[in-house]
Amino acid sequence: MSEEKKLTLRDLQLANLYLLKEVRDFCNNNDINYVLYCGTLLGCVRHKGFIPWDDDIDIAIPLKDYKRFIKGFPRKEAGGEGSVYIKSPETDLYYGLPWAKVFLGGTRYCSKEEEDVPYDYEISIDIYPILGVFDNKYFNRLQLFLVHLSRALVAGPQEQHLRDIRGDKYRFLHSVMDRIPRWIRVLLYRATTIFTWRDPQKHLHVGTIDGAPFVGKYCWEDWSEYNLGEFEMDMFNIPKEYDKLLHIMYGNYMQLPPEDQRNGHFRQEMVLDIPSRLMEKILRETGHEESR
């Protein structure tokens, strides 16, 4: 493959698929339960692969298994070009999100406005813990508030930079947070997890750490059993009750959205870099040499 060949959305998807297979294999080898989640689950069911305009992958893992996952998955010190490693607030003091990501070393993917931010914008996939949700409405509101607070507490320099560019309406609140020493913010974040990180097996309803489903939409029993679903000519875990869950997430999920709404993050202004030798390895190990 030529160095000069322009990288495409499909190349990014295959790099994400490479990461997904690494995560799947690690989970299978360590008896860790996982499922495809959100747009990745929708793509699996509706397209048997990526939604054609999608550019990321989401995975959900029950809390107990999630803790084992972030403890056991390789970290960046084992890294280098083509390495696969994890970052989370539990593994990296300066990581800026309350859920984990698995990264592909030696790559780059970001928007033009993020290009100069001092942060490792390597290709990554999201790993969300499945959490139990309080049925009591007051505890539920407090839990949801603390989930959002935890994100502000761990927000990194890249998010501060983007707030300045985009004029985030919560910029003042975040600027106050930025004055608190990082180690104190991480300790406060970990304190919030004592209340917000609930064992899903002990609750009727569940959500994930991004906060969106903390309104009693999901039941644990719908996530607790898995089937295999085809995704990009390979097989991955999906919830047995995927149809019910996708209807909750997207309504009539089998109907394609209007063309003007078929948008992922990938745009002309995105910066994408995958070394040619690594791209060749990705194509070979995902079995998609013919797709390029």
C-alpha cells in the first residue's frame, strides 16, 4: 500500500474493527462479559457491520467485569506503533473521560480544531460500564447529577481547549474545576463512583456511565443474556433482547434516517493518520484486504 494513498472512512472503520477484535479476544480469554452497544449494536443488526456513515465503536461491560477489564487490559507503557492499550481514570491520572477507551498506538484521529491540542488523539473505541440505577427518584436524580459531575471532574486539557473554541455554556463551571489540582479532582471523581457505580445485578434498572439512559429505560434482565451477532464477517456478543433495546434507543431502528441525517463524526476537516505498515496489518488481520 502506498504511503500517499488517501485514508478514508472505511480505513478508520477497519482500524476500529481491529481494536474490537482485540477487546473481544481479551474478554473471551478472561471470562469477561461484553456486548456491542449503541450505534455498533444497531450496525450489527441492521447492516451486519458498521452503519455506513459511522466512525466509532461502543462496547458495554457489566460493572464487575468492567473492573476486571480495566485492571487486566494492557496499558500504554507496553505501547508503540500498532500497540493496543487502555486508558481510564483508574489507569491514567490525566485521562479526561469517566469511561475507558482502548487505543491503537501510532495513529491519529481528530478534528482540525483539535489538531494542536496536547493530547494523544489516537484511534480508539469506547468501553462503558453497565451500572445499576436507583428506582427511588431522588437517589436517581442524585446519581445522574454525580455521573455528570464525574465527567467535569476528570475533563482533560483537550476538553478545556474545545470549550474555549465552541463557547460551552458551562465553561465557567469547568474553569472553576480547572483550578482544582488534578490529583484532588481524581480523588473526588473516585468518591463519586462509590455512589454512582452500582452493581447492575442488584438493581432492576441499569444505565451506562455516559449518563444518557439513567431514566429507568433499561432493565438488567435485557442485558444479562447474550447471543452472537454478525459484524463485519465476524461474530460478537449482542444482548439477547437486542430488538427491545434498539426500539428503546432508536424507535423504528430498521428504517434508515433521511440522507441529510446520515452523519458520523468523520468529515473533510478530520485529521486521520495510520502508518502504511500498520494499515496493511489491519487489513490482513481483519480479513478485509479486498475492501481497499
